[in-house]
Amino acid sequence: MTITCSVIRGVGGYLPSKVMTNAELESMVDTSDEWIVQRTGIRQRHVAAKGETTSDLATAAAQKALAHAGMTAKDVDLIIVATTTPDYTFPSVASLVQEKLGMHHGCAFDQQAVCSGFVFALATADSYLKSGMARTALVVGADTMTRILDWKDRNTCVLFGDGAGAVVLQAQQCAPDEPRPGILSSRLRSDGRHWKKLYVDGGVSSTGTIGHIRMQGREVFKHAVAMITDVINDALADAGKSAADLDWFIPHQANRRIIDGAGRKVGIAPEKVVVTVDRHANTSAASVPLALDEAVRDGRIKAGDLVMLEAMGGGFTWGASLIRWSAD
């Protein structure tokens, strides 16, 4: 008798061509490269071009993931896009990606958990595949966060960038008595009591405007490390693993100090942590799959490696997924 596993077959990432350095921000807001690097670890970020939408970024990442998997859109029957910055109120970004890929079957929808969105979407797709509701899923994290920044607020405008990352997830029958590949466990959490610590001050039913990101930075930092480590430890326990078993840790790329703090608390060696925040900044739902894509393509992550993904976002939302890597 076999069991159904959800295995990652391909990865892809896309970053807009325009790069904005900290030096450029110095001419726009009262800040400095030294101030930004010291507090966040960020040195630059990518910014979507005029007319370049979230669905454009998501489609580009999806195409790369499909190519890496050796598949086409015809092989996919589920698309989930994690995003906070959709092209339109509706239709969903996922539906637009579906159309741009030329896919006219299956289903497509968005998932909104801000920076935790990709981890939430991955767990959702995992459930679809293991229940038999889908066979092959395209899971994308994509955001154009620079479109909701107040460029006069130095506490937030220095933190974010644009980008997209994607994975192709496929159901596979696995022998129960062998090491299981793919997604081994996921833990998701949210607590709406903290929403005012990180939010956008606009919306369809509240102000009728897009709004801008507002953040209580110290409060977010205070909660982040403890929340992140709790779900990491729970996901490890669910799979009967410990931090010592991990080969790689891919955290949400929001702030280098949070990344380092979480790694120390869980007991993950610094050389096992994948860091892209210095070059990408916080790309919200795209940050984890972008970092995963980089670590796979440069050869760090190899077949059989245990990889922990984690993220935390506004809401608050936070989650972790433990994966045994099996893609070529």
C-alpha cells in the first residue's frame, strides 16, 4: 500500500530589471545606506516597471518553474497565487496567470496571508493533492509591494521590493516504509489581535483607496522571533525531526536581525541559512520561493536535503513547512 506525497518538481523566480539602491533612497527620504543596512541588512531592492503588474511577475516565475519541471500548463490542474497586491479587486491574479499561460482547465484562486502567503498556499496545495482534488499544482508568491509604499515614510519605504517565485507541486505515490519525499509537515497560525501593528491604511470597503503600508516596527520585531520559532519547532516535531536534522533553513526575507535571531533560537547553524534580503529586500509572499529558487539553482539544495521554510506577515500570520527535497 502506498501513500500520496506532494513533491516539488520545479522552481522559478522573477525579479524586475530595475534595481533601486539605498543610495537612491537617500535622495528621496531622510535615511542613509548605513542606517538601512545596520537595521535591516538590505542594500538594494527590485522595483516593477510602469505597467508591469503582479500577474506579469507571477507568470514569468511560473513559466520558469514549469520549464524547470519539464512541464507545460497543460500538466497543471490547480493554480494558487499568494499575493497582497493584486492587479484588480477581481478577477484573481491566479485567473490572470491561468489566462496568460493559455490554461483553460482546472481551477485558479488567490490566497492572502501577506508575507506568509506562500507558506499558506503551499500547505493548501498540499492538502488538495493529498486529498485527490488535484494532481499537479502551480504555487506562486508574487507581490508589487512598492505600489503600496509611502515614499516619505522612511520606516517602511526602505524595507520592501517587488518580485515573484513559484514551484510546481505534484502528487506522487510513495512507499510508507521509505523516507518520504516532498512536504513532510506544515504549521499555520494567525492572530488578528495584532493587525494594527502591520497593515495597509486603505481598502475597498473601508476607505475606497489603495492605502499605504503602516508598521509599528519595534512591536513586529518583538513578536517575530518567538512566533516564528514556535511553528518551526511544531513542524519539526510533527515530522519526528529536530533542528539538527535540517540541511537548509529558508526564512522570510524581511529583516536580517529577525532571520539571525530565529536561527539562533531554533539552533540552526548560520551556514545553513539562505539569505537574499540584502539584494531583494522584503518581497512579501515572493521572498521564500525566490530564496528557494536561488538555493536550488546554485546547487546548494540537493536531493534528499531537509529544508525548512518559514514566514511571518501582517495579520499577524505565520507558518512553516518542512520539505525533503527530491527535484532534479
